[in-house]
Amino acid sequence: MQLNELQISDGKILRFTSDLQGLNVIFQDWKEQKWSLLFYEVLAIQSFSVEGEELSHLTISKDDAFKTMTLDYFSDEDPKNFNCYSFSGVWNNNVIFKIVAKDHYLIEAINE
């Protein structure tokens, strides 16, 4: 499954954790199905109290100011290899969570 196939609208990020393996985002869609979004090769994240906030959409871009600023710190990395994943909140449509990472992730349903 690709990120653009996941129903982001009216879903919410429940929590996220990061370690040397990557960034694990626990997402709940509008049907209350929980998903694990595991991003590998993450350079940076930016969060504005994202946990529990309803989302409107996800944008995946190659050209983003946060990505540019991040890659200034990683001069040995090729910017072409990274995306900026931006999750926008439903109430004001502002981006509330950003991830700068390679296009290398795993999406799995969480069955409880």
C-alpha cells in the first residue's frame, strides 16, 4: 500500500515514536481502523501537538522549505532522494506534522 492510497481525511495521528530504525506513526482512519506507518531513513520531523488532531490531507513534495533547511545539516545526502510528508489539520488546514525521509516506508493495519 502507498501513502496516497490511505484515507487521511478525518483520521488522526494517535502517537509517534522514533529510534534508530525509523519513525513509527500510529494513525487511525475515519473508520477507526488503526495503521502503523513506519518511515525508514528519516532525517527530521516537525510536530505541532499533532497527537489526536483530526487531519484533512497529506501532501508529499520534493520542494519544501523544511526539507531544504533539514538537508543543510546533511550535506552528504542528495536532496533528490528525499520527500517531505506534510500532514494538515482539518480545522485550519495548516501543516501540523512534517517528515523528511526517503520514499521508503511500510504501512500495516493494526488488528486489535
